[in-house]
Amino acid sequence: MGMWIGRNRKARVTYGFDEIALVPGEVTVNPNEVDTAFRIPKKDGSCITLKIPIIASAMDGVTDVHFCIEMGRLGGLGVINLEGIQTRYENPAEMLKKIVKAGKEEVTSLIQAIYQEPIKEELISRRIQELKRGGVLAAVSSIPQKAARFGAIAQEAGADVFVVQSTVFTVRHIATEYKSLDLAAFVNSMNIPIIVGNAVTYEVTLGLMSCGIAGVLIGVGPGAACTSRGVLGLGVPQVTATVDCAAARDTHFKKTSRYVPIITDGGMSKGGDVCKALACGADAVMVGSAFARAQEAPGQGNHWGMATPHANLPRGTRIKVGLSGSLKQILFGPATVDDGSQNLVGAITTCMGNVGARTIREFQETPIIIAPSIKTEGKLFQTVQSVGMGTQ
């Protein structure tokens, strides 16, 4: 598989969202009658069920307690970054305001300085307890090196889901300067579901699933505020990454009878992208920039990557995405813009209906075509006038 790129070297052809399209079905379904539920497996065999297959990224410009409570009430799930501003400062709003007001020449160094404040473990417990008092699921995230310590604190405080994230996550991590996370042992020590990421290949996803996790985040570098692909040259376009990792999920299920969902993470700002991710095999999606535009988002229309504060090699940047509307409007409409950034759930249900899928699992069987002209065919006037599909 692949093609020659030079003497003795082959490369695969891979695809992103803009290069494919979904084929309408021979039978259509009433969009009001489709099931969009997403299930996170628990150790006891039961599941945490979300009404919609959408998770808000653990990024400081996107999620805080207020945002996650609203996200939970609307049927989704928001994740709080345990190594971000919410756990470093008693009053995170002050720091967020500084980041929002900073000029582009100084913002990265300012973010680096703000994130040098030590994490306060008591704030981890406090944020989780605030979420629980809000009557929603509490989901939090950390990097692998802090997972054992922060996971124990989070579980004791009442967290429902723990997410372990790094730029690239593997079962085998070689390091002599610090102790790497024993994923299988960590999962075994925790009573709550553990979701890990990020991965983009079949083999790595299979290895992660063998450790007893409850889900895998798929994607390296596609996020709107992430610069990993430019800084490191790493990444696989999300369509190919999702298809490959979905194949690993299905292989794992055949071998073990245990279904471990995959969650496409990043690169989706419009409803069409979300629909394509699900049709390519994702059980749910994790979205950042689209929610950074919500009135409830702490970044006030600004968004920056989780690796932006890295002291030596930042792999993210602050971007201004602007405010679009309420979180409810972005998820369920009514849409007042024509670019697909609002009513994401409406896009999912309508697309499912048009391809004849009653469930997400049926949606994953949708025929897919390679169609690089899908966004430009017949759209000359939109492009010239910078409206609708001509705004990108």
C-alpha cells in the first residue's frame, strides 16, 4: 500500500475531511427518530450514556466549571484540564483576562509565565466538587506523568471520567529521567473509566485498548490552535486516522467481545466535519474551537492549545475565533450563521437521516467517496462573496 516518493521509500496516501464526502442512502430516516447516544463503558459492565456524541476539549479557553455544567445539562460532556489555569489560580478569571487582552507578539510568553504557577491539589478537588454540585458528570484531564497522582485525587473527589492526554500516547514509553506511566496498572488501580490519547495508528490503538481503557482519542495536531504539525512535522489527516483506529477497535472487539469507543479529537469546526468523523468510524468527537466561540466559554472568543505554555517548545498558539452564540445555539440551534458552525447536533441527525442511519453504529457504515471538489463545486458566488461555504 502506498506509492513511491523516491528511491527505496514509499508513502501512504491519506485523507482529511475536505477530501471526502458521504453518499446519500437508498433509504432515508426521519432525523427526529435517530439515536445519537454515546456510551462510555465502566468496569462493572454498565455504561455512562451521553445523549449526544460530543465532548468539549480540556482547553482553558474552552472549558471551566460553568461551561461544563451547561454542556452536561445539554447532554454532552466537558473536560477540565487539571494542569491548566483552573487548578493553578483561585480566581482563574483574572489570568484569562490577561491572556485575552495580550498582543500577539507577547501572548505566548505571557501564557508561559502564567502557567508557571504551581498546581494546587486542593483546587483539583474543588473544581470536581463544583461540577458535582452542578448536577453533571465530572470529567478531568492530565498528562501521563501526573496521571497516577491526579487520578487518585480526582477519583477521591468524585470524578466520573479521567482523561490522560499527551501529544502522542503509546503503551510503551522509554524514559530514564522520570518514571513513565504503567497504563495497565493505572487503569487497574482506578474505579472510574479512563480515556487516553492521542493516537492515530492501528497498532498503537490496539495496544492501548489491551490495557482496559474506556476510550481512545484520535488525532495528532489537527486542532485549530495546535501547531504540532508545523513544529514537529507529526500527524495523520483525521479521516485516515479515524478509519485506521476504528479498524483497531473492531479487531479488539472481535478478539475480546469488549467494545472500546474511539473519539475523533480535533480538526472539526463545522457540522459537516463532525458528520464525516462519525461516518468514518468515530463513536464520538471531541471539539475545541467550535465551543471556544460559545458565550459560556472562558476564553471569551479566544482559544489556545494545551501545549502553548510549554517552557521550551510551544506547540500551540492563541487564536481569536470570536463569539458566535450560546452553547445551546452551537449545539442545537437555531443557527443564525450560514457556515455550519451552529446546530452541530442538527447537522448530525439530518445527515444520519439522509444516509439512512438510525444509530451511530449504522452511521459508521455510510459509503464514503474521495471528493476534493465537494466544497468548491458550484460554489463560485459563495467564494467570491465570502459567504456560506466560501468563508474558509
